[in-house]
Amino acid sequence: MTAIGDKTEISEIEMPAFGRVYYDVLAGLAANPDRRLSFTLNGETFENVGWSDLQDQIDQTLHHPLIRKLVHFHVVSLAQPPCF
């Protein structure tokens, strides 16, 4: 993630070897529809996108809000391959 609105001093920017799970990004936008983000996903850069830009993905991907309250994500390391 490279920016949240006009703020660029978030921890993910300071730690470029870490990222957020896309589901968590979508959930954050659903909870804060006025928030704007800039990020890179699978090599594609998204600049200043918000809830209205990703509404279809949010509607198709996210579970009911009561279920989302039970699911919590941590930032993930981009420097190491996933462990299976």
C-alpha cells in the first residue's frame, strides 16, 4: 500500500517488504467508504481508488459484516515465500 488518502506515512510504506491481504483492504474500504487508497496488486498499480471504484469486488468477495468482525488479518511478509 502506498497511500491512504493524502497520508503516506503509514507503516506499510515505511516497511515495503510487508503488505496487506487484499480481503482486508476491501473490508477496510467497506467500513470506510470515504477512504481513498493507492496500492499495487499483482504488479498492477491502483491510484486513489475508493469504495465506489471497487464496489463490485467488495460485494462479491466480502462476507457478512458480522462474520468479518471475527476475521482479523496481519500484515504479511513479501520477502519470504509462503509456508504451506
